[in-house]
Amino acid sequence: MRDLTALGAVELVEGYRKGEFGPVEVTRAALERAEEIQPEVNAFVRLTGEEALAQARESADRWRRGEPAGLLDGVPVTVKDILLMRGSPTLKGSKVLSEKGRWDEDAPSVARLREHGAVFLGKTTTPEFGWKGVTDSPLSGVTRNPHDPTRTAGGSSGGAAAAVALGAGPLALGTDGGGSVRIPAAFCGIFALKPTYGRVPLYPASAFGTLAHVGPMTRNAADAALMLDVIGAPDARDWSGLGPTGVSYTGVLAEGVRGLRIAYSPSLGGQVRVQPGVAAAVRRAVERLAGLGAYVEEADPDFTDPVDAFHTLWFSGAARVTQHLGPHQRELLDPGLREICGLGARYSALDYLAAVDVRMDLGRRMGRFHESYDLLVTPTLPVTAFEAGAEVPKGSGYRRWTGWTPFTYPFNMTQQPAASVPVGVDGDGLPVGLQLVAARHRDDLVLRAAHALDGVTPSGS
């Protein structure tokens, strides 16, 4: 019997069109998988089974009439519990938020998926307010890696990544303010795209400001392109959102990488110490890109680690999120979050504007870099998944999650599109991700390169 949970969104839509299977059986299979994995992996804060099956039955009726609602009619999707989803509380991993309320509004990306007939399986786990690069919270506990439950799934979209990796829906909505779709994608062995800032509208606005992106998390670039074609539509509630794309991301995938100029930076000019197994898997994938016709050379972008400026922006946002809380509520917060909120509250406006200056200079440097190169390739992370429940790898000496994510957060500061592509495993069988970065508004190049890598089987990994 065919495993319906192994099929991607593109395959499901084609199967519906041909009448090989229907949305109800696909949704049942995805819900069963979600319930099966939940005790060990803890990917969900809430499953919406009855609602999902009702949506699937409506989708099946539309397909029988030959009138699908849109590009994703009947395809199961999950939503990170940072984003509003009508009919379900959005508690953001925190005990300080209440389930009471009408919960009658969808975030823009959720609204677009609903308009295209997607089936919503439930809400996935997040660290409190999405503040760190691993997924554990006072509200929902620890989310674990699908390849080794003793290890972290990464974060902050860890539940989304684990769900996709284990077949609990082929599509997931995540958010990314410093790497939060790319980090768990790398740790869990899936694909994730942080689009150009504003490409996917966001509402309500994030307290982390223009660092915060919404993006697709899938098993491959083709599914992500299809999803981005849907969620990239404008929404009047996001004042900083971009206009219509003017391009079908699905339509450009076949253009491949032949002739593209690719810079491969193994360690950002020696600034990052990368585990040998990670470095080897990424280098093999880079060689595959060259074999597909890309012009590849080792070259490093011209910047030093902007972590201090990122901390100023990030910690200030965290302080803003919790500004209204009283002493008792603050005691309920994740201790690490409480600590960075204290730091963020002490920054002055001048401190913040100095960090903005660093950000603007970083953007200028990357703009110049992309005059010479279409794409930048780096490891997504210098490490593979480590102990679950820890913010940093044991013995690393890092104080905060940003210590082991130096490849991801710079490109939130520059607002560039960046994706993590699974490119094999290390010697312990843990997934390795390769990061693709393009100039702002060139999401198409990222997806083309990722799709080209999808079509080549990794060797030696």
C-alpha cells in the first residue's frame, strides 16, 4: 500500500487531479502520523483533527466536481504557534498568554493557504515567543529531533520541522527572525526558505521588527515554491509587505544553475569553526553544483560577525514583547528569555540606532557582493543537532544560541532570501544543511539552486 504521508504537496495535488486518492484519506494518514509521533517528538501544541477532516471532506467534494479552490486544495499543512489561525488559540509557547478570546482571525499566510483549500492539521511547537534557536518552552516542554530523540530539533520552528520530517503533513508555516526556519531544517533534514523580507506578509507585526520573516518548510524546493506562490500574495494588513511577485516560483525551477556565479564560503573567512562532517557534506554538494554547470569559486563576503548588533536588535524586541508583564508573570517566563529581556530593556535609543547602522552597512556590503555573485553558499550551521533541552552544545563555551548560528542571523539583518537544503548526514547519521543566499528579491535563484540539488543524489554521505 502506498504511504500517503511520504508524498509531497506537488505529488498530492497531481494524485487528486488523477483521482488516485483523495484529501480525506490523505488527511487521516497525516493525522494518524501526527498522533503517532507526538509522544516521542512533541511537535504539536494542538491537533485540530475534526476541523481538518471537515476541511478535507469539503476539498474532496470540490475535486469531485472538478473545481479545486486553488493550488493547494486538500493538502495538509501545519502552522507554527506564533501565527494566528482562526479557531485555535495562539499561545506562542508562553504561560503568560490566555486561551480566552475569540481567535477569529488568520495571519496573512494562513489566510492565503485557506483560500487555496489547504487542510490545517494543527499548531506546532515554538520556544517562548520564538526567542531562541532550539524548541523548548514553559508551556509545551521539549521538542525532539526526528533522527535522534535525545537531541534537539532546533528552533524556533522546531515543531514544524519535526512534523514535516516525520510525515505529519508535507507543508509547514514557520517564522524566522535569526535562523528559525533554517536551523531546524538543517537539524531535521528538510528544506526551508526564509524569503526576502516582506515577500510573505506578516500580521500582527513582530516585536522583533524587520528581522522577522515567514517562510515555507517542506521536504523539497518544489513544494516550497508552490507554497510561496500561494503565501507570497499581498495583504493590506502588512504595511511593509511587497507587492505581487510578478513571477511563478514553480515556473522557474527548471532553469537550474547552469551559468550562475556561486561563491562558496566554508567558514566566512575563517571566522567560524565547522565540524568536519558538516564541512565535508557541504563541500560535496558544492561540487555537485559545479557539476551542474554553475561557476563556483571559494569567496567570502566582506563582513565580520555582527552578533553584538544583532543582540541589541533581538534583545530589544524581546524586552518589548514582555514590557507589559507584571512581576508574577515574569516569573513564568523561560529563564533565558527573562535574562535577555533584562538586557534589552537597558539599551538606549542610541544603542539601537547604532545597531541599525551596523545592519545598513552589512546590507551595503552584501549588495556589492551580489554584483559579483548570484548566490552565496555556506553551511547552514557549523554543528549537527546536540542535546535536547539545551540552548547551546555542551562544552561549547557559548552563552547564547547565537554562538552556534553565525551563518544564519546575518541574513535576517540584510533581509535577503536564504534557504537550508538537506545535503546528507555526518558520521553519526545526523542531517547536515547547506545554506543558499541570494540578493534581495531573488528568491527565484535560491529555489532554482535548491531544486537542482534535490535532483542529484548525495554521494559519500
